[in-house]
Amino acid sequence: MFTFYFNPLLLTMSLPLVGIFILTFFISDSEIKFIKIFSFVITSLTFISSLFLWINFTESTVHFQFLQTYRLISFLNMNYSVGLDGISLFFLLLSTFLINLCILISWENPKFFIKEYFLCFFFLEFCLIQIFCVLDILFFYIFFESVLIPMFLIIGIWGSRERKIRASFQFFLYTLIGSLFMLSAIIFIYSVKGTTDLLSLWFTDFSFYLQLILWILFFLGFAVKIPMVPFHLWLPEAHAEAPTAGSVILAGVLLKLGGYGFLRFSLPMFPLACLYFNPVIFLLSLIAIIYGSLTTLRQIDLKKIIAYSSIAHMGFVTLGIFSLNITGVEGSIILMLSHGLISSAMFFCVGVLYDRYNTRILKYFNGLVQVMPLFIIFFMFFSFSNISFPGTSSFIGEFLILIGLSKISFILVSIALLGIILSASYAIWLLNRISFGLLNTYYFTKFQDISRREFCIMFILSFMILWLGIYPNSFLYEINFSILNLFKIIF
């Protein structure tokens, strides 16, 4: 009897391509309202199909699921393989969720090249899905770099200020140059081992000195994406010039590609090098936490405040990843997912203010609680989530990371705790400046609270943050077995 096996992962991967094809050839540029509705429908279907991956995911296994392999070039031993484990599953869900929200966020903006704008988000979603499910290091690199194209266009064309061209080129060149080092490592691995299949390379032994060299090359590619200090200079500028939806997806997902790369490639393939370079990573991470927090305190642009705070939070992520214990790594994954939600919410809040008042300079905003009470309620919740208030998602992530670090050194824990104190300082300072004081009626004559569309976006993000913070086991069950498998490979 003939049985048909339907792989839901293939549906999730193909829906953005369907959207690109239909939007390009069958929808006119003048049908603006239909373009928006169609884009929202396609991204919603993509998100729903990704939820079916979670529903059908078997949490009590260490193996990759929804596996599919296509033989491309037999004599070169090149195959295109996709699959999901507990680590990649939630990053894929985060991507489809935030892209769907980005369509809603972009309902009123941009005002020009609208069809091309949504095409960029379709292509970006396709590349992100591929990054988190492809099981070949060469194809990972291809999609890892392909993400640059739509983000370069989103920042350079639909950016909000005059420096957008400079910011887009800075973003493109920083990340491209870092990734070229990783490409050289991939070419070398293929020339030596004759394969780029990830699952095969996980069980391939590299000599100690070769691990050191390859680890450095991969590190340069991933460190720029996170970004780690001193590779962070492109991030504040890119955020400041990007449109609101561009900042949301950049902070929500693209900053996680480096951390995901460390988990997927550096730890299982080069475990000895990870142990050797641990002190360097800890030093850079602690510098990022303290430097990012102190620099946040002196910013006057609302987007740059959130951008520099992201550098500090990603310092916690790298501490957790290279703590090399299960608790710390699980905490880093939860914190990445949490930061994807919270930073997206914060950038959306800044976008709401910019859409109304055409400025992001902090000194112009005072006493908004008097005229925008709903906005301030949500902004206060997101601000407290950003400082890891108990009950929110960041608290779970940072708490697990600190427990993991305590197994290594209490000095690391103490310095990291200083970063949490600094994060509370800049978050409460920002909330106080925006919410309270005398209302600035000299510059602004018209005030408007959030719309129903904006309320729905903020409510959805608030619900997700609380869900991850109150019931993290709904995520940790799937993650735990994949982390156990990762450490089985490492040790």
C-alpha cells in the first residue's frame, strides 16, 4: 500500500517563496491595500505552519526531526539537508512570529516602493528559515550571507534619516568581511574532509591546533553578528537609521544568528578550542555587559539606547554559551528568545513615538503618562522585562546563566550582577524621563495614544514575554534533549 508522508517543514520553507512569486508576477504595484493584506496572510500561514512543527515535534528525543535530504552534486558529495532539533525549532518559530508582526508594524509605513518592501521581508523570512533548519555548513553560509541583501535594502531605501546609506553599507561590509573568514574555514574543511554535512562533521576529529585556527575563523564570522565588543560599531548606526520593522527583525532575530552559530558549529565541532578560548570569551562578554550598559546611560537617541542595551544582553548570552554546562547553555537560548521579544517590543515603542512626533531625541519627551497612558503601561512592562524582573522571560534566561556561571567562578557571577544593576539604572532612568515630569507642549501640540493595531501588537508581545517567564518548561522540554545531545558530542 502506498503511503504519503507530508513534511510540514517543507511547507514552512516554501510559503515565503510562494509569496514572492505571486507578489512579483500577479499583483500590481498600485494595489497597495491588497499587497498588505496578501503579505499578512502569507506570513500568518507561514507562522501557523511553523506552529505545526512544534505540535508534531517529539520532545523526548535527541535526534533531528522532519529530516529531508536532496542529493545535488553526487561526485562532489554535496547534499541539501534540512531538519530541526529543540534548539533550531524555537529560533524558527521566533523568526516566523516576528516577520508576521513586522507586516502589521509596517501597515502605515512605508509610503513608497511598498511592493518591493514586502518582497524584502518575504525573502528575509525564507533565508532565516533556511538558516535554522539547514544541516550543511556550506548552505548555512549561503543563507547566512543572503540575509544581508534584504536588510541592506530595508535600511538603505526605507531608512528614516539622511545617514541611512552610510549605515546600510557599514552593516553590509562589517558582516560580510567577518563572514569571509568563516567561508575560508568551510572551504578548508571541505578540502580536507570531503564533506560539508554538519552531522558528519560533528563526529569528525580535528587536531588541537587545527581546531584553534578553525575556531578563530568561525568566531570572526559569528562575533560580528552578535555583535561582540569590539565588532559592535555597526549595530547602533544600523538601528538608528533602519525603519521600525527593520529594527524589530534586526534585534529580534539577526542578532541571534551568531549565538546560534556558536551552538550549532563552534561547540560541537571544536570543543577543545572552546575550552582553550573560554577566558577570552568571558573577558569580551564582561566588557560588553559593562561597556554596553555604561554607554547606554549616555545616549540621547532612543533607538541607540536600546541598541547599546542589546550589546549588554548579548554579552550575557555568550557567557551562558561558553559556560559549557547544560544550565548555562539553556539559559543562553532562553535569553536569546526573550531578547528577541523584548527588544522587538522596545523598538516598536520607539517607532510609535517617532511616527507621532518625528523625533527620537530623549530630551523632547516628558510627562507622556498624562496623554499616552496605555502606551506608558506597555512601555513600563517592557522596560521591567528588559531588566529581568521576576516573572518575565529575561529573568529565567539570566538566572539560568548565572547558575551555570556559578559552577565556574563566583567572580564572573559578581561582575555579571553588576551589569544587571546597571541595566536597571538605565531602564528606570529612561522610563522616568519619558513618563513623568512636565509635558512638553512647546514642541508638540498634538498627542495621541496607541491605536487598536498598536495595542494588539504590544499585547501579543506582552503575552509571549509573560508566557516564557511564567511557564518556561513549555520551551525547556524540547531544548533540554537537544542540549544533552550537544554535550554528548562535545564530551
